[in-house]
Amino acid sequence: GTAVDFTDAVEKEFGEGGEVTPPAGGDDPEVPVEPGEYDPQGITWTLGANAYDKTSDQNAQYGKVNDVAVANLLKLGTSSKIGDAILHVPAGTEKIGFYAVAWKGKTADVKFSINGTELTTIKPSANDGATQNPPYTITVTDDDYFVIEMPSADAADVKVETVDPENGRVIFIKLEANP
């Protein structure tokens, strides 16, 4: 699809106290489109506490990543609260990959677990574009990319959660199965 700049529409909508869900890339937001370079790829999720994505009322999460419009980012946490979500990983997935950035000027520890058994904890770096309100303008590099090995190729629900309430805001970009 063509890159779309949502800034004007969001300022117009939010300036009047409305809410907006950006289109997924096509002219008609109801028509499925191929995921763009930084959109989710084969991974879906359920929002938990203090978790936000494109479906969040008045806090829809989207922006530009490396100058590419992204209609659905997953954000965990607030300025003073940890956040969590459940990643639904399809059968046949040996590893999940994603970009993750911490809030501007902050650190973050993000724990991944299945049924209470920890898989790993990652430490995304602070990102100057992860600040204020959407739309974000984020630049990522290879250093912001993480790969997590799955313990089996069975379908799994992976809990992802930030650990420290003071450093609990993280944005996930391009969650993908078998990168």
C-alpha cells in the first residue's frame, strides 16, 4: 500500500475530542491489506493492563517507523504503571522477532513467559521518537531488533510484561512469527 500520513486527520479528530482509528493501509479500513514492512506479521495479541494498540479508544497506537507508516503498534505501560499483553503465537512458530524501544530517556525490562515459565527478559533501548502521543516518529536499527526462541513449535500464548513501573513504557514494532 501507499504510505499514509495520519497527522492532519488525528489533529483534527483529537482536537475536537474525537477518536480515530487509522486505516490499515487501504482506502477502505474494512478491506484487509497485506501487512506493511513494520506491521504485525502472523502474531496477534490480547491487550492486558495498561496496554494499547490501534483499537484503543482515544489512544490508538500508530505512527511512522523509519519513514514508513505503521497502522498498528503495541505499547505497554504508562509513565507510572507496568503493562502487559498476551501474544498469540501460531503453531509452527520456532521463534518470534520484533523491534522494541523504550520510552525516550528511559530504560525498560520486558519479561516473556508461557504459563508462568520465563522465556527471557529483554532490555530495549530508549528511543527519542517514543514520546508524547501518537503518531510517533520512530527510527529503529538492527540493535532494536530482538528474536526469542520458542520452547516448542506448538501454538502458545506468550505473556509479555514490563517489570518496573517507573520504566514501564515500551513500543513493539513488527511482531512476526519465524523472522
